[in-house]
Amino acid sequence: MAKNGTRQALFFDLHGILVRPWTDREDYCNPTFYEGALDALRRVDPSRMDLFVATNQPAVAEGVLRERDFKRFQEAVCQRFELEGIPLRKFYACLYDPKGKGRWRKESVFRKPNTGMFRMAEQEFDLNLRRCWLIGDTTTDILAGSRANLGTILVRTGAAGQDDSFQIRPHFEEDDFDAAIRRLNYYELSLTR
């Protein structure tokens, strides 16, 4: 495991944070981003902070969404990031769920609130997790970030922390992803003064 890495990172969930939650008639090749979310990501300085998606995708495990449709969605998100000039380092997704069906029914160290996604990124990208952040919309996200020693920001979009899965408080709460990025940039700037 990487010890005392040098890089900072921002991890963020997708649905309810950056992308609107799934609908019954989802166009997987054309995800619907929250207004201002992509502009907010462009305000993160890539020379100081790497960007990572860290998402659970229980819809695949539940059989609601086919794996190939999720892969199409993932490719569409990555292509949009590239088009917008947003340097995503890696897209981490856990498709397993202990309540899932078939081969997807199992516990995984990568499924939040476990910390596998963050630990893998720490190893692969020389991260110092104590200097990294997570933006999420659920208490599961916040607990995962807390367990990995990340700074945490809960946004009031998506589940808005009302999932009631865990009793945990984030470091900050903001109205949306744009406000969370503003908070993050302000906080990081105050540390360098």
C-alpha cells in the first residue's frame, strides 16, 4: 500500500451529485448532468488535484440495469468529460451488492461504505488520502469517505443525506455540486495562505 503519497484527489459519486438519478427511460448514451456541474469540475486545478468517480451501481446487481447499459453510460460520461476538457484520472464503479441477484450478489471491499476504491486509487496514483476529498449525496458516501480519512462534503441534491443508512456527519454540507466545489477551493486556498 502506498504510504505518505504526494497527490491530492477529489472523489465524487455520480447519480444525485453530477448526473440526475436514473429514469425508467434513460438514454444511457446521453446522461443528464446537473446544471453547472461540469463547469464546477473545470474549476478544480488538475495540477493540484486528481479527479475520480467513485460510485456504487446497485441497479446492475438488482437486475434493473444491464451491465452493458451501464458500460455505455460510463463511456458516455467519460467522453463528455473529455469533450469538456475535464481530466478524469479513473472511473471506479462497484456493481456488486449483497442483496443483488446472480453473480452480482456479493459483498465487495469496493462497495461503499467500504474503502476499496479509495485504497486502490491511493496505490495506483500515489495519493495522500488525508489530503483528499469526497463529495456525495448519501450517508453511505460520507461514511466511506470518513473511513478512508477523506474530507467529506454532502450535497443536498439526489438523496441529500436522507437515505438514513448511517448516522454520520460530513465536514461540510452544500446545496449542490457547484457550491461543494466552491467550498473545496476556498478551503484549500485558505490552507495555502
